[in-house]
Amino acid sequence: MRTMVIMSALFVGLLASCKDKHEPTPTQPPVSDPAPASTPAPQTSTTTTTTTTTTEDPDGTSVSIGEDGFSLKSKNGDDNSNVTVSKKEVKVEKTN
């Protein structure tokens, strides 16, 4: 019987020492998200280009047809030709 009491005491001692200890872990205060690092503004350069164009009649031929007649204009470099035919008149012009 004595062995039984010693064994029981030893068993109770082992149970007490091996028992899971549930110590409450200290809760940390919630950390608010820090503000993101400010990104530098992208470097942009603004360039302004000004283009001037002169209105010059391009070389070529144009034909206009209307109720009164038609007009044929032709340009080749400095040579200009203009032919106009209408119900009232026929006109031919050539300039160099």
C-alpha cells in the first residue's frame, strides 16, 4: 500500500508539473499603418514648338465642275495654267 501512495503522489506531481500553463500573452496595442513614404513628383519638362507654315499652292491639277461649266487649274513650279469654260465664255490663262 505504501508503494501505491508513493506512486499516486508521484503521478499527481507529474500531472501538476506537466500541465499546460496558459499565461495570458500581453496584447500589443494595434499599430496603425504608417503613412506611405511620399514619392517625389515625376520630373517633366515642357517644351513648346512653334511651327509656321506658309500657304503655297502645291503643284498639281484641280478640276471644278458646276452648273455654269467647269474650271481646270494646273500648276507645275512657276508655270500656272487656268482654263475656264462656262455658258457665257471660254477663258484660258497661262502664267510663267
